Amino acid sequence: MMRHYWVCNAAQEHVHIVRDKGYTQINMGPREPLEKMNVGDWILYYSPTYYFEDSVPNCQKFTGIACVNDTRIYPQGNKNPDHWRRNVDFYQCVPHHAKHFIGKVDFLSPEKSWKKVLQQPVFEIVRNDFIFIAQTIASVDDTKVLLY
């Protein structure tokens, strides 16, 4: 099966919550984006804000790296049965501002509005773009090795 590479948009606060719990939930929980992902797919998290309630984009950094590790897509729980999750492994990273990557990856070209591109809840990118960003932000520890 071919591996895919994704960018997901979420406040840094939410990235930390899902990182600590080992799952991903995209754009308030619809099932469809998670169904497009396969085991072994990689996700970069872009955070326009630090907190969900922030109305001004005050973060604008890539704040997470994860790899899908399970075929299961499951509901958040009884309180929100229409919010879906999928298990992932998160990797340590050092957040970097999106401006750092303009003109260095295809999906953030100088001719396009990078903020508009990154407003999408989830979108697919090419492998080389993923690798460039992941290698820049990853802080690999002794227990995990990134294999893109």
C-alpha cells in the first residue's frame, strides 16, 4: 500500500492533547478524513493558534509529527459519538514557523498565500515536502526512529 503524507490544522493546545493520548482527531471529528488515511501514513500538524479560542493566528508553526499505527477508527465516546479518532504514534519535535518553509516546499510557494493554504483542515502533500519539514522539526530521541 502506498504511503501518504498529510498536514492537519489544529491549535497547538489540541496537538498537545492528542499527542499525550496517542490519537488524532481532525477538524472537530468527522470520520471521512480519517478513512482516507492508512497505517504508515504520516501527519504534520500545523497550528495557526496556541489555543482553540484564539481568534488571531498567533502561533503559525508546525507543532507535531505523527504516524498512523492502527486501522481502527472509533468514536470519541458517548458524549460526542459523531467525533471520530484514530490511533497514531507521535514523535518529539521542535515547532518551527511556517514562514521558514516558504519557497522550500512545493505547497508553500512564494506566489501563494501560505496562510490560505494552511487554513485547510487536512490536505495531502508530497513525500519530499513532508521529509523536508519533518527533518527540520524532528528531535529524534533514542527510542524512536523516523522512517518516512
